[in-house]
Amino acid sequence: MAQDGKSRVRLNQEQLDRVCERHVRFTEGRPNGARANLPFFDLSGLSLAGRDLTGAHLSGAILRDANLMGTILDHADLYGADLRGADLSGARLFRTDLRGANVRGATLDGAAMVEVDLRDGSMVSRNSDGELKVVGFDPGPADMASARLTNADMARAKLSGSFARSADFTNTKLSGARLDRTDLRGANFSGADLRGADLNGSDLRGARLEGAQVDAEGLEQAIRTDDDARAASQAPPPPPPPAPEEEEPAAAEMPALPADQLDSMLKQHMIWLGTSGKQGNQLDLSGLNLEGADLSGKILTLAKGSGVRLRHARLHGAQLQAAQFDGADFRSADLRSADLRGVKLDRAILIDCQLDGANLGLLLVSAGAKVMRASLVRARLAGASLLRTNLKGSDLTLADLTGCDRSTAVLDDAILEGTRLGQA
């Protein structure tokens, strides 16, 4: 594939806008949609501000000085992309593939970059056919030198082997991030959260750590002085990295549900509840893509939703008593003050979810003759907010609560067998 500057396809703003509009239609399952597929295109200086490019293919694209403020790039492929000088303030890059990308001098102030992948570009995963993701394209280490990554959420981000000299991480959340073998000389971590971060072999010479939250054990594994650097250079090479994780299906590949159809299903569910199942239809959202949906205050009691995607969904004050949402994806969803008594959330993903004031306590049915526990067996709640959350009597067997704020959560009589609690 030709990659030199002369052979790149250049789009103007009007053409790019049309591509973005077709991409939205594609993600929503509407007619005449098409995934944004712009590998190695020249999009420098253009605006993608506020666009939803979830799952877009932008590998090797030139986005120098582009306006990406507030752009949604969740699960997008930006492998080896050139983002020098681009403005990604407030952008959303959940699990975005930025391996080998060049973000030198870019602005990512306030960006949500949870689990973003900024590792060395040579760490290439393979697709379902076992072929390299981008054949013949090896951009090398990701370059974040002098990038402004202030006030960003980079929890569990992957930066292994990347280059981030003089990058500004002021007040950024990097808890659980993989920073091993990363060149961080002169970087600013003032006020940053580095708890649980892997700093093994990272070069922190000259880095600022005033007010940073960092584990002493992690710092001991980092390079802090010239003597440390000399010792590291004489040490045997590290073992090869583990095999890349299996990619999840992109949101665009899941069936989407139009808003009017969802409203109709909710009305039928209300009739079903009001007539004890004699009329209407039970709500079944299993396997659907409802990312970002607004279900605030909705009644989802006894609903089914196995494997439903509800990332970033708004469920503030929703009623989900005895609902079955095993294996559902609630990442970064808003479930504040929701009624989740007796809910089934086995193997559900609630990473970075807001559960403040939510009720996951016991549900009394049949005039108290039967008690239902909220079940969160093997659920993943890493980084979730549990302020004033009622988990009394819930089943948290083998659940992951690492990094959760449990200071005011109620865990009386909860089943905590094999639960990963981490630090409160």
C-alpha cells in the first residue's frame, strides 16, 4: 500500500462531512450508511469536532492540526495516525487504537481516554483471519512528546514502550495504566493519579511528581537517576509481551435500535407489567446496541438485556428491579439513584460506572415471602463510583471492585468470596 505524501487522498471539509454523516447512519443501522473508512487519507486541518466516529477506520491517516474537540472515537482504529498539533480537547477515546500514533504537541485536555492503546506500534494484533492488522505498516513507538494530556482520564491506558518526553499529565487519572518501558523524561505528573500504574523500566528522570498519587513500589521499579539508567541498560532484555487481548466487536457491528422503536418497546413493557403479562410484551434488549441511550427514570423492571451494550447510557433513577442484564456492558454509564434490587448482573461490565446512591439491596417479593439478591458474580466494576451505594446482601462473588470509592457504600451481609476489593 502506498504511503508517501504524494499518493495520499485529500478530502475537503464538505466531503469529510458526508463521510461522517454516512458513518452515523451506519452505526444507527439506518439505510445508506457506511463505516468511515479513511486509512492513510490526508485530513490535516479539517474539522471533526463533535462528530461520532465510533469504530471508524483511520489507520495511518494524517490529522495534523485537525479540530477533534469533543469527537467520539471509541474503538476507532488510529493505528500509526499523525495527530501532531491536533486539538482533541474533551474528545472520547475509549479503547481507541493509537498504537504507533504521533500526537506530538497535540492537545488532549479533559479527554476521556480510558483503556486507550498508545503502545509501541510494532505490537500488532491480528484479525480473525490471523493476518496483520495493517500489512507492511510499522510506525514504531507512539510519540506523545510535548503533548498536553492535562485533566484527562487515562485509567488503565496502555503506553508500554512509547515516547512521552516532556508530556504534560497534570491532574490526569492514570490509575492502573501500563507505563512500563515508557520514556517519560521531563514529563509533568503534578497532581496526577498513578496508583496501581506499572512503572517497571519507565524513564522518569527529570519528571515532576509534585502532588501526584503514586505507589512507592512502582517508583522503585522506575528509572529515576543516571545510575538507574546504566543499570537498566546492562540488565537482560525483558520477556516478550503477552499475546494481545482478543478484540471485542465494535459497536457498529451490533444491531442498533432506533429511538422510536425503543419508545414503542418501553410502552409495550409498561402494558405487560400493568396487566401481569396478559397484554403487551416484556422488554427484551438482549444483544442490542444502546450506547449513549437516555433511559433516565424509565421503568425496566423484569426486563431482559443479556449482553446489551449500554456504554455511556443515562439510567439515572431508572427502575431495574429483578431485571436480567447478565453480560451487559455498562461502561461509563450513569446509574445514579437507580433501583437495582434483585437485578442479575453476572459477568456484566460496569467499569467507570456511576452507581452513586443506587440500590442493589435485597428485593422482597410475594409480601416478603421471597427474597432476591442482586447478583454481580464475576462483574467488573473497576473504577466505578459507589458513593452511598446500597450493596447490602448482594452477591459479589469473584467481582472486581479495584479502584472503586467504597468509603460510603453499604456492604453489610454481602457475599464477598474471591472479590477483588483493592483500596477503598
